[in-house]
Amino acid sequence: MKNTLLDLNNHLFAQMERLSDEKLSKEKLEREIERSRAITGVSKSIVSNASLQLQALKLKAEHHGLSKNDMPNELLKNEQKLIRGGQ
């Protein structure tokens, strides 16, 4: 699996769009709400992990310096996607 934080952001917005669908029946809306709760839980873990990686990287940079080779692959992938316009 090669998902990035940018992909996570896209998934979260897609879920918001599904929740905003006024054509959903009550039952389907309830399923989407449950799905949203699950997605939110997993997302929080992913963001927390990324934050921990960033804190460790900052600590290393502060005490030992930093090179581009030290950048986490996830950050580099996001940087490349942003440069290409999110593709």
C-alpha cells in the first residue's frame, strides 16, 4: 500500500461529500456515519504517526543537521505530488 497524507486528505473529503448527499436514505446515512467514525479513528492514528515522525526529524535536525536523504518517504511523495499539482 503506497498511500500518502495527501491521499488521506482526499479520502476524508470524499467521505464528507458522501455524508452531504441529500439523496441518502436514513439507513444509508447511518451506515455512512458509522463508516466515517471508522475512517476518523484510522485517520487520527495515521496523523499521529506522521506527527511523531516529524518530531523525530526536527529533533535530529536540531542536534545533528539534516540532509534530503533524511526526509521520510511520505513527505517526499507529498512534496512531489504538490509540485505536479496533486496528481
